[in-house]
Amino acid sequence: MVAWGRSVLASALVAGLAHRTDLDLVQVEATLPAALGALRRRGAHAVVCDLASVSAACVLALLEAHPRLTVVIVDPNAERALVLTCRRPRMRTVDDLVAVLLEGRVGGEDAAPNPVRPTA
């Protein structure tokens, strides 16, 4: 696993995870080349960061380069994290787009609510 950034939050996460023997952890600078290099050297499957250190554009570029990667963005103010992965479905037709848009719309915490329809 790669801890991406050297902010106070990223360093606290590293300190909290350091004792975990089931995680092979390395901390790198909050740059795209540093993250890409660490992933190439270590073959890591996950990255943890915070958006105060790493820009959204860099997160998207990292996912584009490593589509099977899991990126965990920690937001201490929300007491939640955002977990991103990159799927790359085929997009040849409008039907392909519709299938992706409809996927996951029913159930689950992150599913969009059903639209309210006016009654006659």
C-alpha cells in the first residue's frame, strides 16, 4: 500500500498503520511521479491520501494509469472516506452508456434516491 503525501494527516495515517503486519506500507511525496514510481516498484494495490495534499486531477490520472487500483481519500472533517476504483466499461453505443448509468441505481448506501414523481 502507498500513503500518498506527507501532510500531517497522511503521516498520522502512516503512524497508525505502521504496526499492521498485513500491510506493506510506503509513504511518498504528494506528486503523481512519486505515486506512479511507488506503484511500479512495489506492485501495490491501494493508495491512501487526502485531497488537501493530492489534487483530484492527480487522483484521476493515477486511476487512469492503474485501473485496478483502489484509492482511499480520507476526509477527517466528514469522518468518512471516499473509496475510488476505476472501471473501464466498453462505450461503443448509447445502450452501453445506458447500461453503465443504470448499474447500481437500486439499493446500497451510495445509490441515488428514486425520483419523486408528481401524482395526478
